[in-house]
Amino acid sequence: KNGFLIILIDFLGYVDFSSEVTAALRVTDGALVVVDAVSGVCVQTETVLSQALAERIKPVLFMNKMDRALLELQLDQDTLYDTFRKIVENINAIITIYGAAGGPERMDGPVEGTVGFGSGLHGWAFSLKQFADTYTKKDKAKCDKYIQKLWGDHFFDGQGKWSKKAGEGRTRGFCKLILDPIFKIFNF
């Protein structure tokens, strides 16, 4: 079987390390952009991401510190979803602005599998695909369709029906099927 060799290079987010970042980016194939789910995209994140894009490196986004949003700030599910959505939009905007010719035009998003969520401190992470696999019992055809419903304007009602419009008794799919179980664990 073929294997993979993954070498991780951790960049400090300080301006003082810009030249080291540029040098290291020249020998990498990809970038895992870790963004604090509470603070969002910071100035130095934009700087390092623009350097990566100049080297035509396709980024993958990981939203870290979900535990802080849940335990310290006690954000409700809709606010947390909106925070995640804004972070994805901000990263895609940076890619659109700084993307080099021939490089990635945008990162895409959670549906495409280029975004992860989690807590480094508590050692857990997930993607939409992992939840979709669980809900569809790993049925590939159903899973691919289900992922679409776990992000964006897809709402779930009490009878188990989906709608693209918010309304009385409808909960966003991401909130109901992903955040709700996580909130229950944290609120035990």
C-alpha cells in the first residue's frame, strides 16, 4: 500500500517570523489554516495566508477553540453557526483578493470538505462528512446529498422534513444535527 508522509510546520502568528514563513512555504504542498473560532480571522492570519497563496498553496481551514465558544462565551447555536459562516467568508475573501494566477480562487467550504471544526485543547475535531456518514450509516450516495443539508440555508422541522426557508419550528441543519449533540455533551 502507498502511504503518505506528512511533515507539519507550525508558524507563529507574529510579524517577526514573516521571512521564516515565506521560506518554509516554498517546500510545502498545502496549508492548514487554524483560526480561533472566537476571535475569527486576525491580521496576521491574512498576512500568512496571502504568503501561502503567493506560493500557490491551497489552504484547508480548521476552526479551533470551539470549546471556548461553548464554555466561556456560551454562544447559542445560531450565533456560533453565523460566526463559522463569517470565518469561511473572510477566508474566501482573502483568497479572492490575494490568490495568485494559477492558484486557488477560493477555499470553498465545509460542504466541499475543506473546513474542519474542533478543539485542540480537548482533542476532538470533525468535518461535515463525519456527521453525514454517521447519519446515513456510511451510504455514499446518501452521504453526499446529506452533506449539502448540513451547511447553509437548510432547515429541519420537528417531523424530520427539510426546507430551504427558515420558519416556525424549523432549525438550521448544522445547528440541529451537529451543534445540538455537541451542546448536549458540553451541558451534560
